[in-house]
Amino acid sequence: MATCVTTQFVGVGSVHPSPFAIGLSLAKRISAVSVQTIEQSSTTTRHAPRYKVLLHNDDFNSMEHVVQSLLKTVASLTVPQAVSIMMEAHSSGVALVITCAQEHAEFYSESLKSQGLTSTIEPDE
């Protein structure tokens, strides 16, 4: 007594005898029907907006006080850098002290103000 099992494969479009009956022929047809999985991984890094800390010239503080205040407030500055910033503010009216995240910029500006200097922050473009 022989039995015949039929299996229908979606996408093939016809009824085929069981894999036992057709061997490799069915395997070839099955391999023609495939499922593709497309994975997309999207990793975007957002940087915090950056702000410029500006030092404004004034007629009240000595050049030495300005340099010392810059060095005390922004520890990463060297003496030549602090002198250069002071001279830029003195000659042009305003100088860029540092560009950093908003929270740090606010801290630096407030620290300079607490030492009697005029400082503001603005978004870096």
C-alpha cells in the first residue's frame, strides 16, 4: 500500500508531491522561494550645542587682573593664551575665551563676572 503526501508551498504556485517523491527537484524549487530580512540599525549621535564664552573690554580692570582671572576661571588656558585673549578684548572690544557646552559656558561666564569682568555667552554657529 503506497501513500502520496502533497504539500503546497506558498509562492511556488502549484501543488507538489512530497519531498520524498521528487528529491532534489523540490529542493531546487523551495530554494527559489526565499524570505529576506533586512535589518537597519540607525545610530545617530547628537552632540550638545556649543556656546562661545566672550570677554568684553572694560576700562576698570587692569590687564594683569584680567589675565589672572582668565587663568583662574579656565584652567586649560596657558599664560600666553590668557594674555592673547586679554589683548584681543582690549584692542577689538571682545574676545573669544572658549567654546564649550552651554552649562560649562554659563559657569565660565559667571565665574568671570564674579571677578569683576564683563562676559557673555552666545551659541556657536
